[in-house]
Amino acid sequence: MEIFDKLTALMNRIEDLKQLQNADINNVEVQLDRIEYEDLLHLKDEINKSIDYSDNHPDDIVKEQIEDFFNKIEEAIYSARIQFGLNDSKEDDEQIEYIDGGVYEQPEHDEYSIVLKKVAKSALKTIGVNTKDNHAVNIMETILVGILLGEKDNLIAARAFSELLLSGKVLDKEQIMKMCKNTREKCQLQLMGLQIAIDNIREYKCSALEALPQISVFL
């Protein structure tokens, strides 16, 4: 199938980069960015137009295989960025709590997700977008996190667009760019509140129920 040939070709390009010795880091970064934010997105757009995303369709098995392949490609890109020191995000070490001799991972990511969704809905309301649209909420979550990480709007929009394609939803990238712009201009309070909540969850191990009241004035 031609689609799988193209996916395989992308994966091979990433693996070839990972095999480079004494590589030009700047060139590697350019190549990875092109794969992630141009070639991969174009391919997702092409696939989205050719696959029937309706429920209980025979294409469902193929769709699952394609999505699995996309996940592997994105993991390979992430791995390559780590290998060449190009990953700027600083993820916290997993927090482990020992209880009665057992080891349990504290569900901080769940707490972050709860807070992020609440802030995203507040931001959508501020820029005049329907807060009951789950796709819009997901886009806003991506935008808020991207802005806090210092990413440019084109990269944020590319990531949000990519996530939408995998869900079967199509939205003009210009609309996402407009959402990014409006969020930066009109949602400074929400961004500040989100940063405070994240810091409180990380530093003081607050739950979402504890963190949200602390930022209610920003929402």
C-alpha cells in the first residue's frame, strides 16, 4: 500500500539520521523539523482525505495500523531529538510514593490534565469559542502548553493540526493560528493561572481540587 511505503520512507529517514556519526547538529535539527512539521503533516493530510473515518467502517483496521505507525514515527523523532540533545522540554522525574511496602506512581499527570482542561475552557470562553466542543478544548490545551513552553505559533498550530488529523477532524490551520494569536493577546490571566497551578502541583504536590481554587481569580 502506497501510504505504508511513504510512512516507511519517513521512518527510514529518521533512522538514517540517528546513525550519523559526528553529525552537524543544526542540520539534524532542520531535517527533524522538516520531517515532523512538514512531511509528516502533509502525509497525515493526504491520509485523512483517503481514509473513511465513519464508525464501523472496513477502513477501521487500516486506520488503526496507520495511527500505530504514526505513533512509532513520532517516538522515533523524539528519540532522535534526545540522542542529539535537541529536546528542550524538561520533564519532571516520575514521583514515587512508598505505601505499605508497595511502590505507587503519584498521579500528577492526571492532576495536570484536570487543571489544563478547566483553564482551556476558560480561555475558549474568553476568545469566544464554544467550550462544549471537545476538539476546541483539545486545541486550546495544546495552545496553552505550547505558549508556556515558549513555542512559536506555527509549531503550536502544526502540533494541534496533527492531533486533529489523527482524530479524524479537519480544521483549517489558519483558524488554529488565529486561536493562538487570540490566546496570546486575550488570555494572559489564564496563562498565569495555569503556570501557578502547575507549579503548585509540582512543588507542593497539590491535587487539582486544591490547585483550582487558588487560581479561580484568573479564570
